[in-house]
Amino acid sequence: MSGNKLFVDTNILIYFLPGDNIAIDLILEKELIISFVTELELLSFGSVSEDASGVVKGFLKNCLIIDINPEIKELTIESERVQNLNFPMQL
């Protein structure tokens, strides 16, 4: 395996897009793979300017975007769990 592909979640891209050096070093020269969930999250931020939205759309053109399938659903669920997101009610 060459190691040139990298599956990334929204959080790393939130740092990468404005130019965070650590995120850039991690992503530099990688073929980025994202889920459709990440695409939706990046495009749905309400506080993003028109210019920034254009940058995001241009960036997404260079990513392989995986549509929904059982594997992506499981990866998304696990990614959210690892981030320790709190569910608003007790189950």
C-alpha cells in the first residue's frame, strides 16, 4: 500500500481549509477521501462567506466523495463516537 490515500472527517478539514500548518502537513500530497456527510457538513455552515464557500466547493472537486453505503454509515458512526459527542438524552 502506497499510503497516498487518506480518509478524513470534517474536523480535520475545518483546520486544513483556513491554513492550519499541522493539518496541511498531514494532508499534503494525499489523495483525500471523504464521505458525503463531510461534504454536506462543509457546505452547510451558515456563517461561511460566499468567497469561502467557493474555496470549499473548489476543494471538494479534488476529493473522492463516497456516497452513503453500509460501510460509510459504520465509519461515520464510529468517527462520531470517537469524538465523544454527547447525545442530548439518556437512552
